[in-house]
Amino acid sequence: MGLDAWVHCDCFERGRLKTPPPEEIWPNLEPDGGLTFETSNDELWWRFETWRREEACEHPQMKLVDHRLGNIGLIALIRDQLWERQSEFPVLFGKVIYNGCHAGDFLGVEWLGDLEAEVDRLGTFSIKKTRVTRWMQSWWPAFGKWRTWKLPSERNRIFLVEFQSQMKELIAAAKSVGKPICF
Ligand SMILES: [Zn+2]
């Protein structure tokens, strides 16, 4: 279990399909920006799914960007790190990391601007360190940052940097097609 996030491509709306939908299949565009197909016929539904996932366009599963943001533990770690400054990250807390395994919801385009500002702010965020670590690093900056072994605070920092870069990619993709970020 964990938190996955992606942005659907707009190849269907723009007529940039590699393969048109199979006969008898009329996809619907959903508010999350993805395609669905309503049918009680299992075989037709599978044909739609196969088309959508593998044949429709150049994007795997018709997704522009698809990221695993982290497992439950890593998302909890971000929440913990940012907890005391929650008020500075309302969209991140309210819509992205409110728990580590939400799925089936999405963050609408109207939130992208605020989210982007919050994600930029993550870059200035310093990870909590123990007093000993702060003291050690004050005279030996590389302390605990070795390739083979890293302090927990250093591992947390690396994870936060990775999270920030994935969020940036998701936001850029969402803005480029005017579609939500889905979870
Ligand atoms: Zn596509």
C-alpha cells in the first residue's frame, strides 16, 4: 500500500490516437481527465481496457506521468516532518498527503497554482535533526551522508527531495494538459 499519483494525457480529445477505439466502444471523458467505458458486456469492457492501456496512444495507460510518491510509512514521514508548519502547506496536507494510501480521488486544476507554491517551499524546508547531528555536522558537514551509510535525517532529506521532484513533474504535466492530478 502506498500513494500513487498520475496525470492522464489528452491524446483522445486532441485526436492524437495511435489506434482508434475498437468498434462499438465509445469512451467517456471523466472529470479526473481519464477515459471510461460503461457496458454490461465483460468482453467489450476488456477490449476497451486493453485498448486504453496498451494501444490507444504513445503513453502507457494513457498517463503522461505516473509516480509512486511513497509507501504509507514514507508519506507519514513527510506529514511528521511538516506537521508543525501545516498552515504553510494547506493543499499538500488537505489533498495530497492527508493519508498515505488514498485512491480514487483527484486534485483539480484550480489547486495547481497553490500546490506549486507549496511544493517550491519544500525546497527551503530543513529536515529535523538531533542535537548531536547538528553539532557533528557543524564541524564535519559530511557527517552521516556517506554513500554506504546515512543518518535517518539524511535519508529523510533525500526522500523529501525526491518527493518534491515527483510533485513538480506531476504539476507540470497537469498544467500542460489542463487536467487534474489523480490518486
Ligand atoms: Zn496519450
